[in-house]
Amino acid sequence: MARGLDLGSASAVAASRSGAGPVFTRARSVYVALAAGRRTEASLREAGIHAVPWNGRILVLGDEAARVAMMQGAPDDLRQPLADGVLARGDAEGEQVLALLASQLLGGPALRGEHLGLTLPGNADDHHRRVLTQLAEPGRTPAPRGGDVGGGRPDPPQREGPGGGRRGGGAR
């Protein structure tokens, strides 16, 4: 079995196969980094928002990050780990956020040695390629491809299966 992952500036999309056909899982490629503290953690827990402690901060990812930014009245606090399809320079949390998004979308490998197809933008530099290739978890074989092929616990990302869902092209 093989899976695919397209990390875009606006959305991240994973593709896999089920018995009924292809399944696409989507999440926003955004996050909010909050100051760590008991009050913040309690507020997030009370609101049912999954957060990840990292480097003395609290990261909230994807659609939940947008929700937190709106609840705080601070939509400008939303950050994107990718800018124009490439890792945003100077974004300390960006690489960690991409790894967490990939893990959230893909889950663990279904089989040892499972192949993971990654899309890479044509303007990706060596650092960007290395970071995205490292997203493959142990047991998965990364297979980066050039160019775009189109295309508590955290809330499950939006899943779209046969008969509805993102297929090919379109904005990310």
C-alpha cells in the first residue's frame, strides 16, 4: 500500500485507498503558538481543543488553530509554516508543525515499508526537500516527487471519499 501527502501553503492533503476507493484527508496548514501556562492549558482543554507542548510553547494546529485565533480575536496570530509552497524562513516552529500535521493526517504506516509519495514544489531548496523527506515515519519509505500533482485528541481532519472530495487541480 502507498499513501500520498501534499503539504501546501493553505492546506495539507493526504491520500490513501480504502475498500471503497481513494480517501482524501484535508487540514489547514496553519498554527497558533501560545505561551505555555496552566490557565492557557486549562482553557484549551475546557474548549476541547487539542494542543501540543513544544519548546516552552503550546502549538494548536489546523482548523483548531483558526478557531483559537478567532476566539482570541487575533486572526493575525495564525501562522503558516509554508510560504509560496516553501518552508517559511525564520519560522522556529514551522518544521515541527509540518511533522505534526503529517502525522495527524497520515497516522502510522499500515504496513512496514509502506511508500509515501510527497509532492514538492519546483522551487524547493535542499533544506526544504530534506525536511519534507524526513516526514516519513519509521517503517515508511519516502518517495518525493517534483512539482504539484494537484490534487484531548485532535478533531479528525476532514475526510472525503468516493463520490465527493478533492480530486486533482484546484487551489490549496
